[in-house]
Amino acid sequence: MIMSAASIFFLLFVTTSLLLTWQAARRTRSAADFYTAGGQLPAWQNGLALAGDYLSAAAFLGSIGMYLGQGYDSLVYAVGTLAGWPLLMLLLADKLRTLGRYSVADVLASRFDDRRVRLMSIISSLTVTVFYLIVQLVGAGKLLQLLFGLPYLVAVLLVVGLMVLQVALGGMLATTWVQMLKASLMLLCALLLAGGVLQRFDGSPAQLFAAVRRLEHGWALLPGKALADPVDALSLGLGLSLGLLGLPHILMRFFTVTDARAARRSVGWATGLIGLFFLLNIIIGYGALLLVAADGRFHDAAGKLLGGGNMAALHLASLLGGPWLQALVAGVAFATILAVVAGLAMAGASAVSHDLYALWLCRGAADPRREWQLSRLSVLLLGLLAVLLSTLFQNLNIAFLVGLAFAIAASSNFPVLLLALNWRGLSARGALAGGYGGMLAALLCIITGPTVWVGMLGRPGPLFPYANPALFSVPLAFAAAWLGSLGTSRPSPLTPHAEAQTLQQTTTAVASASSTSQQEPTT
């Protein structure tokens, strides 16, 4: 029954996403349409898409599963991620939109006439995007393996095929519409699951938490092993908060709205929706701890949860609403992965075609039509690379890739971007020192830390004692940028230089002319 029901929801979502892609492709006629959906999205739509971009399968399936094993400790992830959104609104949102660019490298190009700075930003953005993409594809492959019995490679190729169709044809507009659909479905599932849990406790959250408190002296409501070391806990929270401010697929969304005010309102919408989702997740997570953990039907002979912790949400849905609710949650989990993969592919295509080709190789003088064609080819190439890497990583512990992606985003993209937008004294040499210094520091700390050095390489003890490097790598990146900027005789101005202004004017003119002349659509 679950198989047939899941197949129905799976086919419904795939069909809907393809219809949205077809509609978006008819409206995508220029580079501006492809990269930024024409820059005319309303704030509420962009905010809903931002929430969809950020709420990955880890937030949906992983966080609920964490409550079963860690209880209170899992809250640090919710608090850490949510704390980044007000910072994003205060520090970056309106300034990014005011510049009117396409990507992080584009913003830096408006400040520094230095190809080395652009290349550093491209390397950092592509590293974050590819690592994040690998994690999502491994999750998609395992989920489809479990639900439909597909071979792993076939499952991943199916996801990548849908991603290529969606992004290459419909661009940012198709990605936005699918993100909006996925975020709405996630909130619907969260409301259904939370409502079902509360119904088991007479609709009272107080009774739910009273039952949790009675579990072995209330261990699930007290800090545990993950928060035993305050330095590591603080470093984790800092990495989650500031990593958000450096994720390329999130930052791209501020170029899709009309003005700086709309950018701020988009973050306001996203913050409210994500806050609601994590609030519901607390009820769902503790409900799973009480209901699923105590039900022998969902455990094997050794007492382990069937399918692992990530299946806790599906087991809870089966317990509360039977096979149809379980199938809905499974379908939404797949929709979540596909939507996040599409957002990451959009960021990767922008980094290759616009940042690497148009800005770096062609020095801002690329043929807009050729750049647009390359952007669609980039989606295909990025998808094939992700299939290869996800196949290599499918049987390994890939949790460190998520940490590495956030650590590099927090330690490289965020410091350089923040300083470039606010500090007149930052030089190109300082940007290079901060970007590369933060990136290498985060990479070395994770490799020599307990997750990789001990857990994966089998060494007796870590060289770096903490699993999360942000508390150390982020200050180091700021210090390196400051030291690198010392002695610069002519600090780079905060206003865009002539080449970047010419690039922006040319791109705008081409987009306007393309829309006016109604050139043939991409389809």
C-alpha cells in the first residue's frame, strides 16, 4: 500500500514540477531571466522560495531523527540556523540587492578590478555548492532506494535528470516556483504531523513535555553529549548562523526582487516561515521520541530503528495517519531534495557560466547569448559531476561534507563579502588573504578534527580537538583580511569600478532588448 501511495505522490510532484518548468521556460528569454527571474519577484514569493531553498531534507528528516538519540541537543541546530536569518537581513540583504548583481563573485568584481579575487570567490562558491549537492544526491538516492527499490545509480540519475530539465530550461523562475511548492508542502506535512502528535496528548503541549520529562529523569530535556563541550557547541552555532550568510544559492535570491526593501521583506517572510517550521519540529521530534521509540513495530531484532534515524518522520506518519500520510511525507521528502538540488544547480551554473566564463575568462566582455547557452550546459556538466562524486561517497559518512560546506561559507564567503560591502580599507590583497585563509583554515580544522581524523581515518586522537571549526576559522579570516590590507596605499572604494558598471549596463541592455524583441524561447 505504501509503495503505491508513494508512487502516486511522487508522480504528482514530478508532473507538477515539469508543468511549472514548461511555463517558466516560456518566460525565460534572457540572461537576466535565467539568473534572477527578471528581478521582479514579489517579496512574499521570494521569501517562500528562500525558505524552500534553506529547508533541506536534513531539516525535515534528519532533525526529527536527532530527537530520538539526542533530544535537547538537536535544538542547537534549529537555534543556530534560525539565528542567521536576522543577521542576513541586517548585514547583507539590502546591500546585495542595491548592487544589482547576479552572484557573490559579481559583487566582489564591482569592488575589485582583480581577477585573482574573482577566482578565489568562484573556487569558494563552487566548493560549497558541490559539497552540498553531493549530500543532497546521496540522500535522494538512499530515499528512492528505500521507497521504490531502485538501484542507487538509477535513483540519482533520475533526480539529476529532473534537475537538469528544471534548471536548464526554466532557470531561476522555474527553481523559484518549485521551491515555493516544496516549502508549502513541507509546512503542510509539519502541521499534519504536529497536529497528530498533539491529538495523542489531548491537544496540550504541556502534557507532551510532561511525558518527555518522565523519560529516565527527563534526559531528553537536558543538555547531553553534543553540548558537553561549550566551545564546540558555540563553534557549531556560529558556523550554522554565519554559514547561512555565505551560501551561494541563498545569496542569489536577493537579486530576484525589485529593490532593497523587497529584499529585506523577503528575509522577514523566510524567517517567519522557517521559525514556524522549527517550532513544529520540536513537537514532531519529541512526539517521535515518545511514540515511535516505544513501538516495537518500527525496530529490528537488535532494537535499532528500521531504516535509521532519518526514517523516524516516516514511521511517525505511519503511526498517526497510516500509509497515505506516510506516503505524503515520503513524497514531500523527495520534493524537498529535488528543490534544494535545483537551487544548488542554479548557483553552480551561475558560478561557471557567469563568474568563471563571463567575468574571469572574458573579463566582463562575453557574448550574452553564448553565456546564456553555457549556463544551461553547465547545469548538465555539474549534474554529471555530482552523480560521479555522490556514487563515490554513497557508502561513507558524509556528514562532514555538510559541516565543511557551512564552515567554508562562514569562513571564506561571509567575511570577504561583509568587508567588501562595509569596509573602505579592504584591498584586493586583503580579500585574497581573508578568503583563502578562512577556506584553508576551515578545511584543515575539519580534516584534522575528530570527525575525519579519528572517525574516518582511524587515528588514535585528533590534531584539532573540536568537530566544528567556525569559532577559530572565522576570526582568522577577518584577521587575515585586515593584515593583508595593511600597507595598501590606495584602498579600494566601495563604489563599483568602471568595468563592473559597464558589465551591468550591458547585461541590463541585452536583457531589455531581448524582452522587447520577444526572441525565441529556450524551448
